Amino acid sequence: MVNKLRIRFLALVGQDDQVFTTVLIFCGLLTVFLLTNATVTAEPYFNDALYTAFPSWTLAHDHTLNIRSVKLDYGYRNGFFIQLEDFRLNAKGDIVGGKVVSDRFPGAMLFAVPFYVIAGSTTFTMAPADVAASVATAAAVAVMFRILLAICPRRTALGATLLLAFGTGVWTVAADTLWSEGPTLLALAVATWALTKNSFGLAALGYGLSIVCRPHTAVFGACSGVWLSIKQRRLAPVITLAIGCLAGMALLVAYNHANVGRWTLLVGSYSSRLSSAISTSASGQATPANWWNDYVNTFFSPLHGLFVYSPFLFFLLPGLYKGWRVAPAWVRSSAVGAAAYLIVQLAGNSWIGGDGYFGYRLVLVSLFMCTPLLVLSWQEFTVKFRVTRYLFAATSVVAIWWFALGSLTSNKYLGGINGVGAAKASDLQLLATIRAHSAWEYLAAALFAVIIAALGWQRTKEKVLHDQQ
């Protein structure tokens, strides 16, 4: 039955109409994401997503960035907000005045505004924001499928797309609730797809929008602009992409002026990130111990380690050199941008990246942008050896299985929310996830992993090599 499903699905994917295929993939991903996002699993609200979603609701409902009701009506006394004006009592003893604003970046919150407008809710709920996150992430991964078609056969692109969607933190972070990652990945995906078409104007738009979501994504536009200008021996790429990046920064500065009354790039809890990144004091990030701790835990921590939760990546590492040698310029510039982005990210932030999520978060954007190079590594090395091919397959199925469990797990088990669950770097988050579910849920997750693997897997090296010709 699974094999028949796989054959029928691949028959559809084999159609020449790439738009139809991309829409089909988007709809499939969105269905799974919507069925497993934070609203469905009844997760408690928490800082990052809450203070991105709440301004979306006030913009849709009250047409203002003032989120004073987050304290007055909903009782959130601490979090990522700035109190610009104190509350006061009028003659009747009613609380009046007061201005409270979020310090989160505006890209994701503006993306979610239409979802709150459509929902029309008169009271705040995270549901429209969670739907927005699922939509943005499904669209980003579907666009990645189109990107991969520029460097690999259709079936390889499908397998890589499914693994990216369900075997990484894309599912349990970006698609789960309104972190900034979902809209960021979508903007970067559009920019990268535009580069495959040599459409620098569209790429500039994508990079500019990504900066409004997360300003340090400017390194992707910078790397691609410089790299492609050198490769093509003309200034058009770097000038066009620089204009897009500068426009994104200008929009962010303008938003911050409207929000907090200051012409600045960073506000609130972000305003100290630069000084922390270069500080060698006990509270700074620029110490050997902190750097070592950040990088080791980013990749190997039982709590949020990249290779712990997506172990199939190990079997792509040996092929990176061969993949690099055959990679187009846009693949190389995206990979260099991914490395630069992670350096900047960890310079100004601790590796843990918040709490209440399964898998990993801060490295997610870099992983997404390295996907084309990783696919070339698969083609040039991993698939050519039986041992690496089957180890990659086995670890991929395992990763999909536990990300499926993670997608069904309430965040109260995932990082110290309410003092429950995994909370230290040495805590294996997977154990807390397993304890939260029944045997039937283990079996359902395993069945899902097998189905996804059957849809994406190419069983013989000869078949893969034939498809690549």
C-alpha cells in the first residue's frame, strides 16, 4: 500500500508543470503543519511568539502598536516589551493611558496581521499567528523544492524537501508557532530561488524582507552580492542586492521610529546585543569559554544539538568538499552566508535560543540556506556508497520519527516552561518528549516516518545515478 502511494505521488511529481507540483507539495506540508502546530497541541503562550503575535492582533483589532492590554487584560507582567508610558488613574479610579510596545522584529508580526484580520477575533488568541507560521514555513519549504530543481533531479529534490520539512526543526519551530523563523525562511527562499533565475531585483526584495524579519540576515545578501559580482565580473549583482538590503534596514529603522520613537536598528532587549557580542566581561559573549560553549552546544547538546536531533547530517559532511566543487556560485554564496549568519547569531545570543520548542532553533536559518550544498554532497558522495546510503536512510527515518513526536508535544515539557521538562544542556529533550506520549502515538509517528521515507527514498545507487543523467 505504501509503495502504491509512493508510486502515485511520484507520478504526480513527475509532471512537467512545476507550479502544480510546488502547489501540491505546499498543500501537503501545510496540512501536516496545521494539524500539529501549537494551537492544536494546546501549548502555553511564551515570550518570543507571544510578543510577536500580540502586536499583530492589536494592529488588526485596534489599529495600533500599543499592546497595553497585554498587561492590563491578559496579565503578562514580564516579557519582551517596552513600557514607554506609565499607566495612571483618572478621577473615577479607572486605569488610563500607558503605552507598551513589543521589542520583537516586525517582519513576522506584519506577516500575521492579515490572518488576524480574517479571524476577526475580539479577544487575543495565538491561533491566527500559529496558522501564519505554518503557512509561511510550508511556502518556504515548497520554494526550496523549486530551488533544488536547479541542481538535482526531481526525485532527489522531493526527498530533500520532505526531509527538510519533517526531519529538522523546521517542523517543530518555524511551523509550530510565530517565531520569526517562518517568515524569515520564506523571504530567504524567494531570494535564493530568484538567484537561480538570475533575477537580482526579486532577490533584492527577498533579502530586504528577510532583514525586516531578522536584520542579521543581511549577511546573505552581502555574501551573494559580492560573490556573484566577482563571479560574473560585473557590478549589477552587488549593487542591486545592496539596494535591497539597505531598503530592508531603512524599513526596520522606520518601523522602530513608529514603534518606540527612535531612529535605530535595534530596540529593547536587542539593543544590548552588539555590546554583549564584543564584551569580554563575565556577562559578555566574547570570551573563549562562551564561544566554546555556544558552538559545542549548538551542534551537540542533548537539549538542542543539531546533530543530535538530525543525525543524518553526519553522513553528508564527508561529501561537502565534492559538493562544493560542483556547486553553482549561488549555492556557494548561500553556504558562506549561512556560516557568517551563525557566527553573528551566536555572537549576540546564547546557543539555547529560548525555550518551549523541540529540536534546535538558532542554527535553523543556516541549515535551511545550506540545504542546496547538502543535496550536492548527497549526490557527489553519500549516495555512492552502500554504507553511507543506508546509514543516512536509517537516521533520516529516526529523525522524522522523533520530530513527529516533538510536533505533538506541548511546550510545557520542552525547556523549563512552568518548571517542567528538559531545561539544561545535558538534558536529552527526547526523553521528556517520549514520556509525554503513549505507545499508540509512538506507532503513529513511526508510521508517518515510514510513509515519508517511502515517498522520498531512492532505493538503489544505480537508480539515483540514472535519474541524474
